[in-house]
Amino acid sequence: MNTAELLARRYRLIGKKAPLFYDQPLHIVKGEGVWLYDADGKRYLDVYNNVPNVGHCHPHVVEAISKQAAQLNVHTRYLHENIVNYGEKLTGLLDDSLSMLFLTCTGSEANEVALRMARHHTGKQGIICSNATYHGNTTAVDALATLFNDGKPNGPYVKAVDFPDSYRPLNGLSGEALTDAYLQQIETAIADFNTEGTGFAGMLICPIFANEGLPDLPPNYLQKAAALVRAAGGVVIFDEVQSSFGRTGKMWGHEHSGVTPDILTLGKPMGNGHPLAGAVCKADMGNAYRDDVMYFNTFGGNPVSCAAGLAVLEVIEQEGLVENAQQVGSIVKAGLHKLAEKYQIIGDVRGSGLFFGVELVEDRLSKTPATAAAARLSNLMKEQGVLISKIGRYDNILKMRPPICFAQEHADLLLSNLDLAFSKL
Ligand code: PMP
């Protein structure tokens, strides 16, 4: 089938506005490790996809899914060993306090259940989120989608605070003073929720602020924000749909700060492409919620999903992928800093492990976002056979986030291609 025909059929069925990457959309037919192949047989280095975290079509995960699918797949109201085997292994990799699991099929549902639990636990409604974020597509979670709503909440009982950003700092501040300025906004939001009678239920943020563009956080921001939220009786929810399973060079994104959330939500990489997501929480909170609310998810935690999740954890462990993300990631980051010495358009290089944000600016003093250049660079890279994307409220931050089996040779290929693409801008 040719690409034009496929596009026409897709437009008719899914709509022209359904998001598609690149000026010339890509028709992918095969994946293997860090490589993707299009319908014409052209090979692309995948530096974008975090869902196939341990590598596209990893044989161990494919085998686990196939074996279980050939034996039994069914909804989740029967006893099955897979869910407990997986749940015990997963929670065993987290702080002891995070011991109870709600499995879902999407990150959106995981955040939905987290919001419901926080509101149930506190008996209050108010949720704080950042002003350039996205956490999913249910009605309650969409209320937090400030990234697509000019920084404003998109529904009731939500207040957005500025995300912590050391590159474009609030009021030009730095260090602890910058941290305090951001914390002041959280304090004000909590006070306003209380005055308005909404009450304060908690704060839902991504601990690495992935959709915001991976900002370098001012000192102790997460520690102090969590303490503030808890002191006001709120629940700390970390959305680790993007930052988990080794992505940042640690198993969990929150390990970088040492702050353990009360609820942790997971998704994208959890099943390496199989739709598996969930919320992990403290037992008292989870049990109290279960006592009062009939929460049931037909597919969430089914035997095949749990087999996939378990296989993902096994691969991460057996192949040392967390360490790999850390080691290869530091090579890439050093290379990105070198490129920044050569190309003035690179305003800032950020990220850890195998997750990078490269902010493009028209000039380094004014920091005017170079949005068009980011789009052009991403398209140029695709033409050269390397897939990356872009993020941030100005859409000017190159986003690179390959499967974490990315090796040194792939890092070299990425960096030489970036050099070439920047030289063409
Ligand atoms: N949380 C974050 C941080 C995300 O980036 C996304 C998706 N981009 C979601 C939640 C929603 O996940 P899903 O699309 O699986 O519902």
C-alpha cells in the first residue's frame, strides 16, 4: 500500500487533526532493537521512542506475551499467578511504603485513579499541577493539560503553578531564592483552595518535568515542594509515565531527588508496547479507597499484560539497562555539550540517562525560542535516517529519548547526524 493512499484512508477514519509526526508522515512496518524500518525498507535510528524501552520487539518480551496469549487471557476477576508475581517484583523495586497496585491499560487511567484516590483520601478536591504539562486524556486528567491551554488548567478544581526552570528562571532569580519563589506559588495555590472552600487534595507532577522540557531544577525543589504539600494535608503524586524503568539512568525518576511519592503512576515503557500502566500507592490509602469505591479495570493486569511487564523487568535486570542508560547517556550528553560549543542556536542542553532536551534559541541573550528551526531540524534528522522530536511550551526543545539498549555506536551515529543537520540549518 502506498503512503498517500494510507494517509487518505487514515484521514477519513481518524480525522486530519489526529496527530502525526513530520512534514512527510512516516509509514513504519518493522522494529528491531533501536531500529525502525519504513515501508520502502529505509532504516531509521530510533532516538524518540520510550515505549519500546528495552528495544523494539525484544525477543524475551515477545516470547512472554506469545506464550501467555497461547495459554490464557481473560479479565481480572479470577485468581492468576501472573498479577501477584508481577506486582511483587515491581513493588520490590520501590520503597517499602509503595506496596499496593492498581493496574490499568494507559497512563491516563493511572493518573485518573491517582486523582480519585488523593481526593478520596483527603476528602478535598483541589489539585496543583504545573503550567506546561500533560498527564493524559480522561476528563479529570485533561483538566491538568496546561501545555495545550496556554498554561491554564482545562477544568475545575485545578490550579497551575509555574514549573521550576533554571534556564528561564522566575523573576531572574537563582539558587535557593529561585526555589523559594516557585514554592511561594504552591503555598498561594493551597491557601486559595482553602479560602474558596475547594480544599486541597494534592499535587500531581512529573518529577523530571518531561513534558515541560526537562528543566534543571533549582536546589531542593522537589524535597521542599513535597514537604509543603504534606504539611498542608495533601497527597504527593509523581507521574513517572515517562521517567521510569531506567530512562534517567536510575530505575525511577524520583530516585534523583530522594523524594518518595505517596502515589506513583507508571505507563508507557511498562509493557514495552503492550498496553500496561498503573498506580502504585501506600497500602492504607489504597485499601481505604478499595473499601469505598468499586474500582474495576477489565484489561488492567490481565495475564498477558503481567507476563509482558514481568519480562520487561527481567530484561532490564539481565541486560543491565539502567547502567547502560547512565553510561551511554553521559556520552551523548557530553557530545551535545560539544555541539553547543559549535552551534549558537543551542541555548541549553539538559537531561539525564537517555533522556535529553536541547533547547534551541534565536540568540543566547534574548533566549527567543527558535521554534521553526526545531521543526526543521527534526525533519532534517528524519531525512538523514534518525528519529527525534520536540517538546515544550514553545515547541523549541529537541526531545531525544531512545530505547535504553542504545549503545555507544548509536550515540556516535546520533551525534554525527545532529552535527550534519545543524550545519544545514
Ligand atoms: N503522563 C505523562 C507524563 C505523559 O507524557 C503521558 C502521555 N504522553 C501520559 C501521562 C498519558 O499516558 P497515556 O497516553 O498512556 O494515557
